[in-house]
Amino acid sequence: MDTAWLSEQEREAWLGLIAVVELLPGVLETQLRRDSDLTHFEYFTLAMLSEAPDRTLRMTELAGRTNATLSRLSHVVNRLEQRGLVHRFPCPEDRRATNAQLTEVGWDKVVEAAPGHVSTVRESIFDAITAEQVGQVAQISAQILDRIDAEGIFYPRP
């Protein structure tokens, strides 16, 4: 089997992308822990619930939207539930399934955390690139996601 090695330009792009993928979570995590006493994954979980109808999702759907295993999500939702941010209950349409719902306290937490998180995202990403590059990042991300998330589970696309 012949290996199609990366060109120098592809290698440079790959190493830059990997650096962003590795460093950005720490930047987001640090800000959220400092300012809102949330991990990035906790915030992301709350944010996904905040955008859902009735602020409620089945745990399996929430796992897909957060790219988490049900086991990992269950542990995180348990911690959020202990803090009064999320409430779990049997799904009325399918008693075998469990729903997670953002509580009013959880909603308040998202509202409180969002401005700092958005500022960090803006400072870390969007302030560093042009408006044209924002469109390019969106297009490139969509093309990559078409390969690695073809079913649109993690990031549903139109």
C-alpha cells in the first residue's frame, strides 16, 4: 500500500489545526471554571439544553449533541442535577428513555456564564481573523464534518 504523505503545506495546516484543537479547550475551560464554576463540558451540556424546545432533550439526543457517551453524560448530568441546574425524568413518550431538562436555576447559570464564554470565544478566535475568514472557517468546518460526522449527530447542518 502506497502512503499519500502530506505535502509541506498540508503538514503545516495539520499541525496548526492540531494545535488549535489541543489548546482551545484549555482556554475555554479556564475561563468557565474561573468565572462560572463550570467545566466547558458542563456549560456545553447546559447550552444544548437551553436551545432545545422546553429546554428538554432525551439523554441519548443530548449525548449526540455533546459528542459524549451516555456514561460520561450521565455522570455530568448527575453533578448538574445535584447542583439544581438540571432535572431528569422519564420520557413521557417512551418510559424506557430519560429526559434531561434545564431548571430555572440552570437557565440562570447559562445566562450568567454565556457573556464571558462568548467573549473568550471572540477574543480567542474571531478577533484574530477577518470576516471573510469566518466564512472560510465555517465552510471548512462543514466540509470536514461531512466526513467525520456525516449523519450530523454532533453538529446538525442544514
